[in-house]
Amino acid sequence: MPLIEWNSTFSVEIQKIDEQHKKFFSLLNVLYDAILQGKGEEIVGPVLKELQQYVIFHFKSEESWMKLYHYPDMNKHKLEHEEAIQKVNKFALEYERGQKTVDIELLKFLSAWLQNHILQTDRNYIPYFRGKL
Ligand SMILES: [Fe+2]
Ligand SMILES: [Fe+2]
């Protein structure tokens, strides 16, 4: 069972952004699987790194579009992104410093965060981006 499954309720009706969200979902699932299957450092380490980089890439993409299309709630939205980045960085740091394991509960938290963020926060930019991206 994947940790997080895409369905159309997550669509923001902008293909470029939906693709990024799907990739985000997929990286969370790959990491989740690797941990459940007890995969070693050589698998988990690089996936965690890729997730960390992708999260930043996705948030920067959204923030640059919010700026470009004068989205009024950008600062509040950015704060939510920053909280998630801190969470992912914490994972990575704990992984590096600790016993090379990722806490499943933290992954579940991130997965829930992402779903809420898409459904409640990302949705709000739809009218500002529609037809532009
Ligand atoms: Fe966002
Ligand atoms: Fe997003």
C-alpha cells in the first residue's frame, strides 16, 4: 500500500503544477517503501536527498508564479512552505546524525501536511494562475 495516493480531488487544474505534486507524492511513496522494506543507506539516503531537493524546487516554482501573477496571499503561503522545508531538513539531519533511519511517523506527518496544503492552501491560487501556466 502506498503512503499517499493521487486522485482528482488533488488537482489544481493546472497541468504543470499537478505534475509536480504527483512527483512529490511519488517520492514520498518511494521513500516509504524503501524504509518499510528495510532498504539500506545506499537507497534511502539518495531518495531522501532527492525528496529534500524536490520540495525546494516545487515550492520555489509556486512562489515564483505567485510573485509573477501578483498573488495577494503569497507571504502566508510561503510561511507554510518554510515550515515544511524545516520539517524535511529535520528528517535529513536526523538521518545523517542518527542510525540512518527515517521515522515512519514523520513521513506520515509530511504526507498529511502535503494533502492538506494542496487541498486548502494551493487551491487558492487557482484563479490567479488559470490560463497563464
Ligand atoms: Fe504551496
Ligand atoms: Fe504545491
